[in-house]
Amino acid sequence: MKKNWQRIGFASTLTLALVAAGCGTDDAEEQDTADENGDTEASEDEDDADTAGTNYGEELDYTITGIDAGAGVVAAAERAIEDYDLEDWNVQTSSGAAMTQELTSAIENEEPIIVTGWTPHWKFEAFDLKILDDPENSFGEAESIHTIVREGLSSDMPEAHEMLDNFAWTAEDMDAVMLEIHEGTDEVEAAQNWIDENQDVVDGWTEGIPEVDGDEILLAYVAWDTEIASTNVVALVLESLGYDVSMSSMEANIMFTAVANGDADAMVAAWLPGTHEDYHAQMEDQYEDLGPNLDGEAALGLTVPAYMDIDSIEDLKE
């Protein structure tokens, strides 16, 4: 397999014990004082609860840790800031690797952090995380990941076309490969380990497909953990059918363009209908969409460690 690396605040809870003793004027005054104090502390308690999101905002400098500036999940996070009137908040873009490093560091120190997250991803296997509720649906519904091939592949490479059309797995399958890579296993080795442990699944993708003799095929992918996992698995399966497989890493827009132009033969990395909606809308007449290889299990959202006392994006609003 050849790789061509192209670039084409916590709310506190107070408990007040009120002690009432006997009758009489002095006792009544003491009781009134206790009641007034109780009302005051209860009011402070409610204020603390109401400002839970504000406290987190101050701790985090009102910053959401994002990934690449052009990523769909970043655009959705920016949309959420508008939808929920989080005018003090901003999304700090970086890269997927930088985001996960920031997340790992925060969790090691049990500090608050909010990241642009998605599933499947190894971080949900490695850490106890939760995606915040999104009543405004800023991040959209759960997505699928599609296989897309260039026009003419079905006639030029019918065996590859059939295998790619058969390719389907689950988020759990993908997580297993991603987590092994994250823990230090070479990505090709991790993909092969998954194949060895799930040969019955792979046999279903290749059953009845004849082998070829060294035909060259180029797979395009974006260097996200999910697509590194899926593309390596697919490349190895195509190699088992006799193909000479090359893999080319590129930005998402270039990936779509490469398949549309025929510069790449296929990709298994199209997140639809949300993340890659714009690219797909522009080019869907220029390639063949074989449908989901991971069906309805891809979700996006603002993601936090489970120890954070927050459940909804609404909670970030002052």
C-alpha cells in the first residue's frame, strides 16, 4: 500500500439547618432571623445555579476548542453561538490532533473544557464524555458516512466497485481501529488486526468477487481519525483482491474535487447530509454516491468531560 501525502463553573449547593426552639417573643425573633437568613442563602443558591454556565465561561475564557477552520463541526459550533445568543463565546480553531491533546490534558487535570466533538471517535472510548443537548438543533441530526466513487469506476474496475459498494460497518468497528491507532499501533497494523478479528464481516464484502492482477487504484481521504481507520481497512481489503492501492491524504474540498474530476478513484469519507453538504451539493452530479458505509451513527456536537456539571448548550448562556 502506497501513501501519497498530498494536501490537494461549578454551581455549589448550600444546606441550611434551621433550629426552632420553644415559644415566646425572643424565640420568635430568633426564628424570624433564621428564616430571613435562610431566604437570603437560598436566593444566593439559586443565583449560583443560574450562573453555572457563566462560571464555566470565565474559567474557559469563553473559548470552545475547535479543529480545522473549514470543518463542518466548527461551522456548526459557530452557528450554535448565534442560535443560543452566546455572544461572549468564540471557537478557537486548530487541528484535530491539537484539540484531542487539549482535551486529554484537561481531563488529566480534571479541568473544564468544551470541544467540537463527533462520533465515532476514539476519544469516546478512551474518556467518559458527553455531547451537550442541542435543543436548537444547531448541529443537525445524526449523519451517515458515504462511499463515493468516480464516474466510470463500475466499468473500469467492476471488482473494486462491487467491494466498495458492499463495504459497511458500525461505529463500534471504527472505534476499535481508531483506539488501537491512538494507543500506538501502526495504522496499517491496526486495520489488519481488525480484519483478522472480523473476517466474517470482510468475507461479506468480497464474496463472489474475482481477484485482479495488480490494477492500480487511488483512495482519497481526509486525515481525520475516522477516515484513517476506514480507508486503511478498505485499502487492505482491496489489496487482498489483487489491487495495487495508493492512499492520498488531502483537505475535504480537494478530496471531493479529486473524485469528481477522476483524479482519485474513490473515497469512503463523505459525511452527509451535514458536514460535507456544501461540497456534495456542488459536485454530486459528477460522481457516483454508493450510499452509507456507516449508517446514521455519526453525530456532531459540543463535547465535555462527564464530570462537568452541564448538560445542554443552553447552560452556557448567561
